[in-house]
Amino acid sequence: MSEIREYHTMFPDISSSTLEVIRHTVTERGLWRVGKEEGFDLIRDMYEKISSVYGFPTPSLIEDTYEYYFISGERIGLPKVSLVSSLHEYRHHMQKKGRLRFEDVEVDARGWSISAFHYALPEDFDSAWSKGRIWYLPPYSGG
Amino acid sequence: MPRGKEGPGWSEYVLPALRPTRAMAERELGFIVERAVANFLREHSPEYRRKDITGILIDEEPLGGGLVNYMVKVAFTEVVGEQV
């Protein structure tokens, strides 16, 4: 089974509060303009705000070699600042708390994270997709 | 090495280990990740390489007697550039 899918339309009903947190993190606070250390702090803050939307404890975030989620420790590792990757790992945290729409946890996390980017920032999403900067999507088809 | 499940763009590895003490937990996690990556590369190289690993999901299952099974899903795709 191919891992390439239309992940960006799999979650059309993500809460408006979550989408607003993502928009604010990117456009107001400048996630893609700041340095690495500040970017990690912005992602931590984003995690705290999204967690408050869903009533979850906030996972910890550290810089590490690989991108990962350690379920029992509720810890996320990221090698660099990436909106989609940070949302993908956060979705694994949501899965631990019982949020799972698609049976395959990786499909579910790809769908949620890429959909969240798509619906929060549609123009940035289109631009990133057209440049091949979102993993697992098919070739850009014009939106 | 026990083989876990497979899915679209991921392979799972089951890695038995001694349950680490609290002080050793972080270091142990690093070893577990590297063992999973080594297994992945043995299976999928040269089609996929280390740069194609997009994420790792680490679960654990206590076995009793101070042992634990780490279930590690390694997700991958052909990575041609950084993700936004």
C-alpha cells in the first residue's frame, strides 16, 4: 500500500481554536523567521496552547537527532524547527489520549498534521506543496 | 530480532531490553532508537537511507522480571528536501 495520499483533506473538521493557534504561531510570532532556539520555544508554546484546547497535559519537547514521540514519557524530539513535523508528533500525543480517527497511527498523524497546515494557512500550504516541502503528498496539482 | 508490523511507509521493530533505571532512561532511549534505525537500514538499504527516516514512534510493553519490549515504528519516505 502506498504511503502517498491526499493527507491534506483527511481532517476537514479540526477545531478553529487549534487552527488559530497554528496561524498565530506562524504569522504573528514568526515561526519560520526566527532562529532555532526561539523556534523551539515557539513550538513549546504552541503545544501548550493546543493542549489547553483539548484539555491534555503538554508534552515536553527537546532537540534530538531524529523526529520522534516517546509514548510513556510523553516526550517529543525534533532535529529542527518544522511546523508539520511538530504537529505530526503532537498528533501521536493526541492518539495516546484517545484521539484516533484512522486505524493506522502513522496515516492518522500524517493526515492530522498536514490537514492542520492546509486549513490553518492555505496559501502557505499551497506554496510549500508546490515546492515539495511537505512529505507524503502526491505531486502538486494546483491545490 | 523479533519483527513487528508493517504499514504504509513504516516498519516496526520489537526490541527487548532491561528496564532502565530512572537515571539511565534517557541514554537507554537513545540506544533503542539507534538499534531500530540499524534494523531499518539493514532491511531497507539501499532503497532508503538514514535521511529518509521521517519519524520514530516508541512504545514500551513491560514483560516482568525487569524486562521490557520496546515497539519502535520507523516511518520513512523518499526525502528530497526539508519539510516546512
